[in-house]
Amino acid sequence: MTRDDLTRRQFIAAASAGSLAAVTTSDLPAYGNVTRKASKLALLGGDPVRKNKSWPQWPHWDEEVIDSLMKTAKSRIWCRIQSATGTVPTFEKEYAKLMGARFCVLTGSGTQALHTCVEALGIGPGDEVITSPYTDPGTTASILSARALPVLADLDPESYQLDPDDVERRINKNTKAIMPVHMMGQPADMDRIMALAKKHNLKVIEDACQAHLAEHRGRKLGTIGDLGCFSFQSSKTIACGEGGGIIGNDEALMDQCYTVHNHGTSRRGRTEVIGPKYRMNEFEGAVLLGQLSGVKERFARRNENAAYLTYRLKDIPALTPQKLYDGTDSGSFYLYAMSYHEEQFDGIDRATFLKALSAEGVGLSPYIKQGLHREPWIDNILDSKVYKKMYSRKRLREYKDQLACPNCDKVCSEMAMLWASGPLLAGREDMVEVADAIEKVYENRDALRKA
Ligand SMILES: *Cc1c(COP(=O)(O)O)cnc(C)c1O
């Protein structure tokens, strides 16, 4: 039996065992494709591992998506408030069911979903929310839009997720919530984050914008904290261009989310609170509904492919796949992320490795260039009238003094990731090529250094 004969069941079993990194298949022979190892790097004029092949295209569309869009166009129900059975209210019900949540409110983006939650929880000027510097700018934008202060805690450098110890160090009397980000679609350290929230009486808004359908201890991400947010932006694993959603089980709180996202106007038709207008339109809902049928299959395919890559990478110490926490049943695998260890690659830097790999026909990306703690918003916002009015001079000075997130800097400098919406939906033979290409470059690192 060869490595390629590993059954689908083995990988799923490995994936659900809690740690993909722990795929131990001792009955399988170690990889040893001598011809490939001996062959010349494509960067140096050799034959590439992967030639003239494309990846599955993303975002996904098929006749079902087109039919759904056409039906919406012809119905003239283009706005959710025109009908209780339009695409948006229908997808809200379907998504809640899929995620095992009682309620769902769709919005125009993941950022809008997060901002709606911040407002619905009554978090505003003077308040602080602890989140990650290693994320989409939408995460912090949602806190800033409420004129609250995003406090950035450092990462666990092996999982790229919030480090609960650093979160705890940054809690003060103005802290109202933690916003963990399930980075790459895999669960953050939710056992410890929920324990912290309980101990300090804080709300938890899960930024699950990359984490559709992923599970931690039998619960879908987004249903563990008080509220969970998703993005349906083009690149995400369920996509409609721009879109977002909130899920939750607390009826009053979810009603408040609806009111906030509907310019402060409740389902009762009364205008009650401050709120932007963040309603999803029916065309976006139509795309989401049309895309729903293949969602579970694509999720399984990504998990299976990720498990295979992790299994193959265990023999290459220079690349470590993202660490998954105990209790991880499955990940969304929005991205398949790895840490590149230059010293174990005999000093070959990441850029050279990526170039050599790309010549073999496999593109990995360094992803986020630097953490949000290094972006110019910090100075611009802290010097603004409203922040100077709402936060003491002492707090703002301390905030700037405590911005360092060395683990985040390390993650940014080591990251090498494969886009999952697309490549991770490819077949097993494509994953074999990804792993073979990585292995070939690693085995030939000596030639690369001399080049
Ligand atoms: C995409 C994303 C967001 C923002 O979602 P949008 O739909 O683009 O507004 C927020 N957080 C994370 C982790 C994301 O990946």
C-alpha cells in the first residue's frame, strides 16, 4: 500500500481525532520518490513537478446559483423587507440550521456583522475589546466603528491564534469583550478564552469570518461565545461577493442585532436605537442559497486534503503546519497555513523557497505582511478628537507603549500558506503534487543555496 492509497476514511478519522498533526500511519512506508528527489529544480532549469495545470476556480457557481439569481431578478423582491420568504430570510433560517444555532441575521459584510454585534452588546466609547493583531482589518474596524478601543494581544506562534495568557494580561476595568479570531478557519483556544471570559465577566464575539462549519468539541464555531460572525466575501469558503452573517442562541440579543443592523429599527417597526443600515440584499442571498447544496462536500474535501498535506509534511521539519488545539473536531481550512523555518532549510530564506516552489508549479503565499499593531491607524486614531476625549491621556500612552506583539511579527515572517478556496478543493493527485513539490525543493536545498 502506498501513501496515495490512504483511504478517505483514514484521513477523516485522523482529522476528527483532534489533531491533524497527529496523523500517525506507522503501517505506511515513508515517502521516498528517488527520481523526484534526484531531479533538478525547475528554478535551475529542471522539469517542474506540476505542469500547465490550473486549480479549481473560486468563487463557485453552477446552474443552481444562476437559477437562484434569475428567480430573484424576476420576482422583483430585491430587498429583504419586501417578503418574509425572500432569499435573505430563507438563507438566515438555512444557515442557522446548518450551524446548529437558533438565530441568524445576515448583513452586507463580515465587518458589518462584527460591528453590529459590538453595538448590540452596548460596547462604545470608553470601552475596550481585546482581539488579535493577525487578522483582516475588518476585525479592528468593527470595534473602531463603535469608537471603542481594540486592544491587540499577542499570538501563540504555532497556532497563529490569540494567546490567552497575553489576553489576560491586557484585561482592565474598561474591558468589555474578547473577540477571538478563528484564524485560517481553525478553532482558537476556546476552552481557555471562554474560561477567561467567565472569570472576568466579559462578552465573547467570535470572529468566525474564515471558519464556516468548523467544530470545536462538537459545537460549530460561532456558537460557543455570545455571538458569532461570518463573512461571505468572494474569497471565503461560502461566498456571494460581499456578505456577512451573525449567529446566536440568545433571542433578545439576536433581536437587538436585527434592530441595530436595520438603522435602529426593530422588527416591531419602531426606530429605537443608534444603528447603521447593514441589510443584505436579496441578490446576495440568492447566490448564497444557490451555493448551499455543495457546502458540506467542499468542507469535507478541504479537511481531507489538509489532513493529507499534514501527513506528508511530517517528514519535513523545515515546514510546520498550523498547530490545532485539543478539542478541534474539524477546521474550515480557509487557508492551509504552515510556518517556514529558515534555519532548518539550511539558511535558505522564505522568499527564495517560495520562488523555487512556484517554479515547480505550486504557489504558496506569505499572506499578511505585518500585524495590525504595525499599521498607521494606531497613531491616526489615537490622536483623533474622539479618542482623546473618551480615553485618558495615561491610557492612550500606555496603549502605545504596550503595542509590541513579537510572536505576531514572527508568524508574519514565517508564514507560507496555500489558498484553500480553490487549491484545497482539488483532487488527491493535486495534493500529491503540492507535497512532492515542497519535498523536492527541500531535498534540493543545497543546490538552491549554491544557485
Ligand atoms: C474576511 C474577514 C473579515 C471581514 O469580513 P468582510 O466580509 O471582508 O468584511 C473579518 N475577519 C476575518 C478573520 C476575515 O477573514
